[in-house]
Amino acid sequence: MLTLYVEGSRWRAHLGEVVAANPGLVPVVKGNGYGLGLDRLAEAATELGTETVATGTYAEVATVAEAFPGAVQVLSPWRPWDASWVAEQVPYGERLTHTVGRVEDLSALADAARTGGRGTEPRVVLELLTSMRRHGFTAGGLRDAATQLDGLAVQGFALHLPIRQGGHLEEVEQLLSVVVASGIPSRRIYASHLTRADLTRLRTAYADFELRPRVGTALWLGDREALQVRATVEDVHEVERGDAYGYRGRTAPRRGHVLVVSGGTTHGVGLEAPSSGATGRARAARLVRGGLEAAGYVRSPFAVDGKRQLFAEPPHMQVSMLFVPSGVTVPQVGEEIDVQVRFTTTSFDRTVLG
Ligand SMILES: *Cc1c(COP(=O)(O)O)cnc(C)c1O
């Protein structure tokens, strides 16, 4: 069993602090729910009382909108070939906000809503292209867009900035002037990845704008100490040097133990290449250390005796086999060990909210 333990009071306290420090914050609830699940995050957003949440896609809207009573913004831009929005527009029409980033999509959305929707004007945010170059209108595109807004209710603008230390002040100031120049009257900006310092400065310098940060990672995963991941030890086998194990008939390089632990490719546990970050110098250092890593064993994210152990072979679908050399205190079958995971790519067997 791969289990995520959440220290509920600590986690909720952190969420409360982040929301209190960021007026207008829009929690981002998408993907695997940052490892915590979409429905759990939607419930947490409900408790936090935020007015709006953002999902990544239309397919996520129903799950989120069932557990969250407020407005739901979809971060992926509306596209005419993705018909899934129609299903969401009908039951959640008044609560749903679309993102639009191409001129031709404005009239296409308005037309499609007239024929396929419930007759309400679709609510849209207009995304501006940033240095990230993912989606959005250029300055010229936004000027054109200003003439194509019939049948749409503009809720504001969206800026998706690259993740960077040091801030984006100059870029955002330029984009705000693009907004003003477009003549579109809204002054609400949904901003992704603005630092707190930039937000503070922009709020002072541009008091006529309403800045609403959209935050996922720093909200849900911002206090890592509140989250612990543990894997059950499913089996332990003593091995002598030369004993064969695993799918590939590898042989134990030394005396020790083969541990079978929960957590495999289904959970998102993967191999890190042994060469990750291996410059010539790092590789040389490893060879000097003469460890098993030099012999092609890859460090796993599973810790035993306070140290990350080696994969005995690549992870299986639901378990991984570790090779633990003699001298290390091995856990009992049924005990749990710590695992380092990337939350956004991990599926847990269960989440225990304590
Ligand atoms: C995923 C996403 C976010 C949230 O990003 P975090 O780094 O998790 O805070 C914000 N805005 C957009 C457009 C996104 O796609």
C-alpha cells in the first residue's frame, strides 16, 4: 500500500494562511489534484470560501463543481474541436468561465453557445501571450479581439507567466498597458506564477486593477511537512552474493536483502536514470566511491534506515524490488518506509487525513 498521510490541522492551517495573505486567490484544482485528489481539493476550497477555483480541463469540471459551489474557471483555452465543454456548459453555465486565446475562437464560442448551450452568454477570460508562449492573444490580437466580443461576457484577463525567481514586474507592466490599449473595460487580471513581492508592488502601482493570483503548488503542497508518503514493505528476502532474483535474472552483487515494497509504475514510481546529472566528473566520483551505482544500480526514492536504497531492478507495475546491502537494518514485513514522490505524478492507494 502506498499511502499519503496528511496532517489535517497543519495542512488546513497552511491553506488558511496562504488564502488570507493573497486576497482574491483562485485555487487551481487540476490533474491528479496535486496527489490529493480533485474532490478533496474542491472540498478544501469550499471550506476556504474562495469565490472561484480553476480546473485544467473541461473534463475536470464536473468533479470539481459537484464539491465546490462557486465559479469554475477552465485554464485550457476553449477550442472548437473539443466538444466536451458543451456537457459542462449546460449544467454549470452560470458558474463556468472559459479561457479564450485566439480571435477566431471568440465568435466560434459565442455561436456554439447560441446553438448548443442554454442561451446564457458564455463567461470568458481573455488570455494574453506571455514570454512563456503557451497560449493567448498578442497585443495586436487583443485589439482585434476587442471587436469580436458580441455574445460573450468578459470576466477579465489571464496571464500565465513562466516560473522564475526574481519576478516578472516589467513583463506584467507591459501586458497591463496592452490591456488598457485594447479598450476592453475590464481591469481584472488572473495571474499565474506572480511572486508575492510582484503582486504587492503591482497592487500599489496599479490600484485600478484587480489582481487575482491562481495558485496550485504553493497552496496545496506549500507545507511539505504536513504531507508524508509511506510504502508498505510487502516482503523481505535474505540473499547471498550471486543469488538470482527478479524478472531479469540479475544476481545479488553482495550479501544483503531484497525488499519488495509497494509502489510501482502504476503509482508513478519511476526510475531516475543513474546518469541523472552525471557529468564526467560526477561519474568519475561515483566510480571512485566504487558503489553499486557505478555497477548500474539506480537509487530509488524508498528510504530504509534513513538512507535512500537502490532499486534491485526497474520498478514493477505495483511494487518495486530494492537491494539493501548487509549492514543496513531492514524493516519487518508489514512495516512502512518513507518514499520521496513527485505529488503531481503519483497515484496513492489511499490518503489518510489525520
Ligand atoms: C497549473 C497552472 C497553474 C497552477 O500552477 P502551480 O505552479 O501549481 O501553482 C496556474 N495557471 C495555469 C494556467 C496553470 O496551467
